[in-house]
Amino acid sequence: MRILLTNDDGISAPGLKVAEEIAASIAGPEDEVWVVAPAFEQSAVSHCVSYVRAMRIEPLGPRRFAVEGSPADCAIAGILDVMGGEPPDLLISGVNRGHNVAEDTLYSGTIGGALEGMFQGVKSIALSQYYGPDHGEGKDAFDSSRAHGAEVVRSLLEADRWTDRGRGVLYNVNFPAVTAEATRGIKTTFQGSRPGPTFGVQPQTAPNGRRYLWLTHNHGNAAVAEGGDARECHDGWITVTPLVPDLTAHDMIDPLSQTLNRSWGANGGL
């Protein structure tokens, strides 16, 4: 098996090392693990691609490359160029430092890398590690993902459900902010929805008098309905959420069509 790794925390991120351990365990000594990751952190860039500028790519060692671009750029570069045009059998994006659940899913560069892999016809999985109070000084913040990551990936490969919907499906996996032993198990979940907006702002005035804004992340994982990724991961479960790129609210098409047709006719439309 040939596995391609990327992330959004950057080529030097500790979570990428965990992903390399997971991939090495799955691929085995006779197969190949390739790393094509951003040269610097690209968190919250979603599915951004470098469409209007070139991306520099730098070899750092055997089957290891840094790209001045987004995680989606890295997936494209890895699949179409670095690996010689021979697609990998699997793309893993992560392991992200922090969870990617609920609305975070739409902002996440980790998800963006896996989404591009899916668009390129490659089986793709996003892995993220939730941080919390159990990740204190001297503790391995990636304990749960390090211990259970390979088993989860193997289970998804064995399930072999990748082409069920339209252009395909990718899997968003989140590991809880507890130790490997305290991890309660695995649950298949839906993408949750937190109350209120995802981000706020914190103004700050620099010494030169110029005004800046820092983004702050609002939390509310415990308030998500049971069965949602944010709630279940918060409660200590590994969550697996199947994602598709179709953002259409299909249940609204018929009622909206009826409303618009009535309105159009009432206003003299065709």
C-alpha cells in the first residue's frame, strides 16, 4: 500500500509524526509512505487552493516534501506530481492539533486536504486530536490518536465504503481529549451544530497606535445534540463522521420551488 500524508499544522508538527507512525503500521515495511505537507501552518484555510500563484515545493528527504501552499495544494502536488502520477491507495490528513467537529469542519484545512484527495479519486481520511484539561504538562496530547489511530484507519479500509454517494465520501475522525485507556470506544456520528457563532473578536491596540483584531474561538461542544461529533468526542468517544461535498439542503428544494413559483407568478414573471 502507498500512503500519502498531509496536514494543516505544517511539516514540523508533532501530529504529523503521529500520522507517520499510523501510516507505517498500516503500510508495512515493504510499502511506501509519502509526506507532502505545508512548509508552515495553514490552519483554518479550508479547501483553499493556490489557483492564482505558483507553489514552491522543496524536497526534505526520501519521500518527504514541503509545499508553500495549503493542505489541498499538498494533496494535488502529491498525487499529480510528487508520486509520479501514480495515485496513492490512501490519503491521511492530520493528525491535527485540535478537533475538527461541528462548524469547524467547514473551516478546517485538515478536512480540505482530505476533500481534495477525495476529489482526486483517492480514499481519504482526516484525523484530528481534541485537546482538553487532561492534556496537562508532561502528558502526551496525542495519546488517544497514537494508540487507536491505526485500528480506526484499518477498520475504515476493511469497511470499504468510499463510493456510496456521488463523487464519493471522506471520513472525519476525531480522537477525544483523554488518555488512550480512558477512550470509551468509537461512534459513527453526524456533523454537529453548536449554538451561536463559531468565532468572536478580541480587539488590541499596538504600541504604534494601530488597531488589530484577534479571532477567538467559541466553544459549546457539550451543548450539541447526542449523536453529533462535537458532543460525542467531548464525552470521550472516537468519532467517525462520513462527509460528502454536496452542501445542498435537499429537503428545501420542493417547498422553496413552490414559494418562488407563486411569488414569480404574482409579480408578473414568466
